[in-house]
Amino acid sequence: MKRSWRAAGPVLLVLALAVTGCDAPDSPTAGGSTATSARPAPSPSPSPSVPPPVVKPKVSKDTLNYFYKIALGAEYGDKVNVVIKWAQPVVTIKVDGSVSGSSRKCLNRVISDFNALTETTDLRITGNPGADIKFHFAPVSRFKKLEPEYVPGNDGFFYVTWRGDHTISSSTVLIRTTGISSSIRCHLIREELTQTMGLMSDSTEHTDSVFYGRYTPAPTKYSALDKRLIKLLYGGAVKPGDGKKEVARAVVVTG
């Protein structure tokens, strides 16, 4: 059987630079006059604001165990056992190469599906060459030139770099344009883009999952379990660098 078009997730540890900003100026206040000369009573001191309680998401044992397999690790590259994810509210995508109408439509649908499941981070296509994700459509013969870390035998591939705090800093995605059907290509688009967001491993447990680790079947939609994983990763409860213990403490596990 042909080797599946699996994604790669090697790591490049990059030191994050701390940037300090200036405090914003105080908001202007409006002045007015009173009709009497009496000194107005002092306003009561405002009560300190109390942050709302954190509501832990409820997840089943099956969902949590699948999350551990898919989100705590990567198929290729350095072995990691903690959550690695993007931290900013918007992750931009720059698309390059020969993109068919069906592929463009598929990519837009994947982005819409992903954004509908997240609370903290959205995907957005941009023309800016400095985008967070470089998304290349190309023949396999060009993959190595586009991404030197490409592992031969893969029809779809991604390469992620992240910082020492386990937040992703950049990513490259490669999608094969020749010799495969539009359906397979659409699956690759969904799988590689989703994996480059931090769900970087595969499994042979669920054939309807986009993370299924064999060449066929090739789902072109998220399964119900896939959706739960995305919601958990980008729902606000799970943080970069969290291991199994931290993730388990961040959720309420149901039956």
C-alpha cells in the first residue's frame, strides 16, 4: 500500500522576544456645572471587578483519549507530549501555486468549518507574503524545493515551527496538484490545514476522522469526534504546553 500523505510536525525552538508597550492615555472626562453651591457627595468607591468563573468544558473519556493521541505529539520530527497551538486570535494563510476552482472552494469551506468550531483563534486568507501559514499547491516534484524538510512519499505535508512556550510561530503546507483526484486533494487540504493548527498526529481508530492514518477512506468533512477535538483545542480551556495532567484538570470528564 502506498505510504499515506501524512503531515510532519518537527519543531524549531525559537526564543520569543518580549515587547513592552506604552500605557494607553487615560480616557477624557466631561466637565459640567451644578445649580447649587453645595459640595456634591463623594461617589462611592467602585467595587473591585470579579472575573467570571471559568466554566470547564465537558468531554467524554473517548474524546479525551483521542485528543491525547492527536494533539499531544507529531508524526515526524521531535517527539513532544504537550499541547502545541497558535496563540493569536487570527492566523493568516497565503495561498500560492496552481489552485483549481474546486480546491479553492474546498479550502474556503475548511476555513469556514474550522472557524465555526473555535472560540479563540480564526483562520483568514491574506495576500500578505508574511502570512503565518504558507499554503502551496504544487506537483510533488517541487515539494522539496518549497519545503526542505519535506518527507518523500507524502501527497500532503506540513511543517510547523514553534517557540519555547509551545506556541506555533509559522507553518508551511504542501498539497499535491497532479495525479490525484479532486476528492483526495480536498481531504488533504482539510487534514493538513487542521493538523498545522496543532492536531498533528494520526490514528487508525476512526475511519471517518480526518486524522485516520491510512490512505483510504479519505473523509472530506470533519467527523463529530474531529469537531470535539477542535473545540477542545481552541475553546480557551487548553493552553500551549499543557500535558495530560493539565488537560485533564481543565475539563470535566463525563462517561
